[in-house]
Amino acid sequence: MKSQVRFGCRIFLSANEPFQHIVQRAQLCEKHGFDSVLIDDHPLYGTEAKQQLLRMLEKRGGWKILL
């Protein structure tokens, strides 16, 4: 069954941005009613931050993770 994204928010990353900033912005999106977050993950290639972010968002439940 294919589901549609009702609302979405794109998070842009800065070079060498602390992982916690990404998490805080994803949480802010949730607080404001967004049910999905698009993260341009090119700066995260080859880092543990990408996997940490995926695990954190999946634990939140109800999120659609678009990478």
C-alpha cells in the first residue's frame, strides 16, 4: 500500500554542522505539525550521523523519512 506525504519540511545542512542541530530542527518540524522531513544527506555520507538520525526519527514513530 502506497501512502502519501500530507505535509513536508526540507532541512538544509551546513558543512560540519553538529548532529544535534539537525535533530533539533527535525523536532521543531514535528512540533509545528509536519509529518515528514526531507534531509539532503550529502554532507552526511560516510558518517555515523546519518545512521543516528535515521534511528532517532524511526523511534519517534509516525514519521516518513525521505533521504
